[in-house]
Amino acid sequence: MNSLERVLAAVKFNDSDQVPVIAQVFGHAALIGGILLDEYIQDGDLLARCQLKALERYRYDAVFSVMDVNVETEALGSVLEYRKNQYAIIKKYALSKEGWQNDENNLVIPDPEQAGRMPEMLKAVEILKNNLKNEVLIVGCVLGPLTLATQLLGMETALFMAMDEPDRFARLLDFTTGVVTRFGVAQIKAGAHLPIVFDPSASPAVVPHQFFREFELPRLAKLFAAFKNAGSLANWLHIAGPVDSILPYYPGAGVNIANFDYCVTPETAMAKLSQLCLDGNIKPLSFVVSEPADIKAASAVLLKAFSGRGGFILSSGCEIPPESRPENVTAMVMAARNMSIME
């Protein structure tokens, strides 16, 4: 059974030879490849080559074409600051609340083949596809509509608009849904098996679950339906933090793989999403500060919790930090390789 088959078996709750393990290695791949992080996030060729080196080292079940959370907002006009060996940050947002009334009639969904770093992400997908074919899951990335809105306006401005002018905010979300839909479909056409949807701004740590239900849920459903129609093998939603209150909404959005963070217990996740494949949930900082024995022990707890259930991918609760200790990533992978979830 190859890695892609293993992951799809978990999604479908079918028997598998091993527990699939997906280390959420994004910028950490730059460390493995000996490349500065700021170079990695701007060059699709470097990104793909580092992902392949990390795969060769760790032998997990997926690779990622992920740069940072600012790809879409940069393509729409936000100005970024690129810092040596760090992720980029936003220096100037593309939109303002005051200017949105004029801007909204002029905004155009960017062409992923031309805008900003989008073409570099597509290039990375194509290189990964050419090297891995259908042996390993190839994962692209888009932001959730709400997260992109906050990346265009800034968090505070976006949330004030949602409260003060909900109709205008809804129109902005319709636009951002169009942006990420086009970008995600382009990734699928380039060879990604699926785009993961990162939506940190939709976390209950940021907005109440009623806000998620009203504003984000219908747009995620539209987004995931478009991905399925374009050939995505599964819909993967990644929202970190205390997501207990929004987990019941995931099936209605069309989610097939649900990431859960370290602050959500496996028992809670299983109770609320009994029919969905779950992905998680080792604390990301542990890969920096803990010992391999600690990672092995945390992995064993998760594997035992899901034993006999199926529908589980061993992973971190969020991105494995770029500066993580390689031996800790190895410890998680080996824990999955040495234990059968169907025992």
C-alpha cells in the first residue's frame, strides 16, 4: 500500500496496512533542504526540492505546496515584508474599510498563472506531481474566505465591518470565496490531490461559533463543492484552536478530513465527528522543545485512542515549526509505522 492509498483508506474508514502519518512540514522543509526560509517561500522550485528532501528523510505520507498565509492577499495588492530566514509579514493591507465601497466594484479575482507568488506554488505542485505521481499525497493550500478577508483588511477592521456593515462584509466574503476557489482549482489542475483550506480566523478563539455558522459555513460549503467538482480527492479543513463548538458544522460544509488541535481531546473530536477522518493533534511546540521519547509517547496515546475506529491520520495540531528538531519529527513518523490502528 503506498502513501496515497493509505491516506484515502483513512478518509473512507477502510482497512490499511499502517496508520497514515502526515507531519505538517511546511517551512521546516527549508531547514532540511539547507535553504533560508525567505528564499523557500518565494521559489516554487526550491520549495518542491526541499519537500522532496524532507520526504526522503522522514518517509511520511504527504508533501505540501505551502508558502505562507499571505499568498492570496499579496496577489490582491497587499505589500509584504520579506525577512531573512523568516515568514513574510504584511506591511500594508490591500483594502481599507473606508475605501472598500469604491474598491469593491474594481476588485478582480487574480489569475493564479500570473499573480504574485501563485504561479510559484503551481510550479511546486507540478514538480511534486512529476516526481511522485500518485504514490504520495500532494497537498496544495488556500486560505478560508474569512481568513483572506482579514488578510485584506486587517483583523480588527474586518471584524468591525462584520458587526457594523454585515451586508458589505458578506459581499467581501463572496469575493474572497471566488479568489480561493479559483486558486484551489488551479492547484488541482496542476496536480495537487487536494488543497488544504487554512482558516485560522474562523477559529472560536477569534469569532463565536454563531459567526462561523452565519458567515463562513455556507461559503466553505460552496468552496469545497467546487473542489470536489474539479477532482479533489478529499476536502481538508484546518482550523486551529478550541474548535469544539464548530465541529458539528463540518459535515454540512462537505469536510472529509478535519484537523483538530492539541486543545481538543481525541474523545471530543470523535464524539462530534464520528463519521469524519480526523487529523491531529500533537502540540506543535513539542517538536521544538520536547524529546523524541515525549513525541513517541504522545503519538502512542493518540494511536491507542483511535485504535479500532479507523478514520485517523497521525499529525501535529498545526504546522510543525520551521525550527523543529528533526529527531522529533522522525519519532512521530516511526510511532505510526510501528503500530497498526486496526489492532
